[in-house]
Amino acid sequence: MLNQGVADELVLVDVNEAKAEGDAMDLNHGLAFASSYTKIWNGTYKDCRDADLVVLTAGANQKPGETRLDLIEKNARIFKTIVGQVMDADFKGIFLVATNPVDLLTHMTWKFSQLPSERVIGFGTILDTARLRYLIGEYFGVDTRNVHAYIMGEHGDSELPVWSHASIGGQRLHDLIKQSNGAYDVKDLDDIFIQVRDAAYEIINRKGATYYGIAMGLVRLTKAILHNEHSILTVSAHLTGEYGVEDCYIGVPAVVHRGGIKQVMNLTLTDLERQQFQQSAALLKNTLHPVLTKLDV
Ligand SMILES: NC(=O)C1=CN([C@@H]2O[C@H](COP(=O)(O)OP(=O)(O)OC[C@H]3O[C@@H](n4cnc5c(N)ncnc54)[C@H](O)[C@@H]3O)[C@@H](O)[C@H]2O)C=CC1
Ligand SMILES: CC(=O)C(=O)O
């Protein structure tokens, strides 16, 4: 955020106040090398009163072998306290949720805050989509930024690749493979997807947590919101019938602007993709409802 000069002010709030203070000091020491000035301090929930955006990254992360869904109860309790305190500060902005399981915690943030759903946004499958674009770029030997492809569904094990809409430089991936005289094989796409789906596990096994992709992705989404970009990103949005799914926060391509989520893109999926998407939504809903009941939401 600091490097890219995205915001005028950045407040860090953490239950571990010393950590937030240390982070603020450390970041301020980078200001001399930044492209523009950002006012940075460690604060309290009261500082959320006139914030445009509150980014929620607090809570437990996965330990090796844990799934994202395993974190739900622990992080739901943390979110109930945090969102309550932010709303008590008379917050009128947009929530952006990154903590896992991100789709479920976005849904809870929406419930706890009672804000309109377009102003509660989850990080969704933005990172998975970036991982997919990177791996496709490597496979075909092109710049990842020229690859268009989406991961949709849960940010987790039930997500799916939308191969039917994947393209490079305007050419559909399936056509590119067909015309390649065997240079590329459609079967390799399965391996690419598995690498995407399991990427977080692989990184967590090696270094304990993922840092850089998520950070750059969160800055990208923050910019799209604060700068009113109308960018299409695979956020976790609240569906009310799109893709045959009702009342579920889940990763879908959507137009993001200063007001939050402007519009969910309604892609024509293949029968298999639609079925996989609906199964992913069903898994999320079945996991969410017992926790909502337990927390009396
Ligand atoms: N959506 C995505 O694509 C990604 C999500 N994540 C998720 O982000 C979350 C954070 O991960 P890390 O930054 O690696 O963890 P971390 O452990 O480094 O940071 C979490 C912070 O939350 C704070 N915290 C804990 N309880 C709190 C409370 N009640 N109030 C305020 N602060 C509290 C901790 O003191 C700590 O500073 C995890 O759930 C992780 O799975 C991480 C990477 C990607
Ligand atoms: C931790 C996590 O959710 C990720 O890196 O995808």
C-alpha cells in the first residue's frame, strides 16, 4: 500500500497492540523511499469512523495440513467482536475481508454489520486467479498479464477453473491447444489446476504462511475500490440467483468500483462448470449455517 501510494492514511489495528505499533514504526521508516506520502499509525477501532475502507486480515491462519474451512469457528468469533466494534464507531465505508475461510467470513461480516451486500466484499478467488494466470503464462510462454482466465467458487478445495472462458491474447485456450500440432496437451490443464488449488498448502509447508501474492492482490483490489476503477476481479460477492445460487458469498468475476461491488458478471458456463460451481456453493452454505446458529446470528 505504501509503495504504491494507494491511500492518504493507513491505520493498523491489532489485538497485539505492540505488533501494530512496531509495524507502524517499521513502515514509517520506509516513507523516505516511497513515491508519495502516506500517514501511517497504529490506532483503535474508533479510527474506523471516517475510514473509506476497512480491510479485515485478523485471525488465525492455516497450520500445515489444515484446510481453510477448519478455521471457521475460531475466526467467526474473532470477527463478531471486530465487526461489532467497527460498526460501533459509526463506520460508513466498505469492508474488504481476507481472513479465511474468506467466503464464510465475508458472509458473517455482512450479517454482523448489516451493511448493504455490495459494501461487504471478500477477497474471493483473486489470488487463485492470479496463480492460474501465472501458471498458464509459464506453460504457454507468454506474459501472465496477457492471460485471461478465472478461478470461481470457494477460495478453497472446492474451487473450479473456468476453462471455457480462458484465453490468451484474444484466442481461446482450447483453440490454441488444438492448433498447436501437439505442442500443448489439454490434459496438462488438469495439472495446472491442481497446482493452483494446492498452492497455499505447498507454500505453508515451506514457509508457514503466504505473504506476497495476497499482499499485492489486496492492494490491487483496494486500488480498484478507492480509485473507482470499475475493474473486473474475482471477488467473493453475495449471490441472489446468479448461476442458480441463492444467498451465498462466493468467488465470481464482478465489476468493482467506489461503491463496492457494482455488478456480478453472469458468464455462460458449461454444464460441468455450472454443476461444480453449485456444488462449491452448497458446501459453503452447509458449513456456514451451523456456525451461524451456534453464534446466534
Ligand atoms: N484470502 C486469501 O487469499 C488469503 C487469506 N489469508 C488469511 O489471512 C488471515 C491472516 O493470516 P496471516 O496474516 O498469515 O496471519 P498472522 O498470524 O500473521 O496475522 C494475524 C493477525 O491477526 C491478529 N489478531 C488475532 N486475533 C485478533 C483479534 N481478535 N483482533 C484483532 N487482531 C487479531 C494477530 O495478532 C495477528 O497480528 C488467515 O486467516 C489466513 O488464512 C492469508 C493469505 C491469503
Ligand atoms: C492462505 C491462502 O488462503 C492462500 O494463500 O491462498
